[in-house]
Amino acid sequence: MTFLEAENEEKLLSFYRDNRFSQFDTRQTASDTDETHELVQLLRLL
């Protein structure tokens, strides 16, 4: 099993989908400046 998190960018997510990863969740993160952004969690069974 391979797990990764990626920025929520369509070109990047499309690459992972083309390589048989499946999205299963998202996660909000905070930086030092208290800005939040979303990471997409992907999974692939080998």
C-alpha cells in the first residue's frame, strides 16, 4: 500500500489518478502564518 498527500491542484491530482491512485480523504493544514490549505490524501494498493 502506498499513501501520499498532495496539494489540491488538478494537474497534479490528474497525474496520480492516471497512475492508479485513489483519493480517499482531505486534510487541512496550518502554516506559521496561520494560513490553511488543503492536502488531498491518495492511496494505491500494489
